[in-house]
Amino acid sequence: MIRIGILGDLGSGKSFVARNFGYPVFNADDEVAKLYKKDKKIFYKLHKALPKFIFSFPINKNEITKAILANKNNLKKIVKIVHFEVRKKMVFFLKRNNKKKIVILDIPLLLENKINREKDILIFVNTRKNLIRKRLKKRLNSNKKLFSILRNLQLPLDYKKRKSRFIINNNLPKKSVRKDIRNILNKLRNERNNIRY
């Protein structure tokens, strides 16, 4: 099984790129949203760690945002609690899809949390800054200070780009992204065939 990790800036369109590969995708943001909505254990842990901020279940994203904006160390507390559960979900996803030829890992802190493996194929999604700003403005609870704090959790983009084997430019139109994905998949298939024979 080939593991493809998608890297890029906040708002670069990593999830769009991941979906267009046509293979099973593990989307960490979706998994976090499910935990906030359904997992009472996560709620109790977050409430215990941040009693002044977290008091609603399902967990209210506004409460999470207020906790992060009040003190950036609160974000580390949240990540520590949530990351452990997300990693367990990822292990289950990989077991469930272990017979698939390719799986896609759409995990914002893939390198930072050392989730990637040495043989993973890393792909960097490169997007113009003005497009990123436009996308981030559309997001719910869009907040410059919040995005600045989240960005500071990440490794430098230049480092991620250097670590990546492929770069996909996600600057529109969408069909150029799909063409880049087809080219990458063809290259990976050819390499696998050469190794096999």
C-alpha cells in the first residue's frame, strides 16, 4: 500500500486535492469534527483541562476558538487530548484499507506530529497567497489572530516543500489540479510495475 501525505498552508486546498485522487482519504479535520459532535470522553477531558471555556456538548467550536484566543497554550492542551484519538482513528482507517493500492492522508500536522513514515509519498499543495486569504475569509469563525496561532504550530512551508516529492499548484482551474494528480498516479504506477518486474 502506498501512503500519500498531503502538505500545504492553511486554506491551500489540501482536502480538495486529497479528494480528487479517487482513493480512500483520511481527513483529520473531519475526524476532529466527529469527536466534538459525538465523543463525550473527549468533552470531559477538554472540560477538565479548560473548565473556563469548554462546557457544552456537543462541543461548540466557538468555545474552542475562545479558549485558543485567550491563551495560545490552550491550543497545545487541545491538540494533546484530541491528537491521541485522531491517531487511533487513523490506525483503524489504515487497517480497514490495508488492501487498497493507495491511501491519502489529509492531516494538517502530519510532519509536526511525526505521523508520516519514511516511505510515504509527500505532496505539497502550492497556492497563491491572495487565493489563500480569500478562502480563509469564507471559513466559519474566520479570525486573523486564530489563523496566526494555528500557523505557528506548523513547520515552515519551505521545509515542507523541500520534503515533498511532488508539488501541485492549486491556483485554478480545477482541471489542471486533476491533470497533475493523474500524472503523479501514472508515475507511481509505473515505478511500482518496474519494481515488480
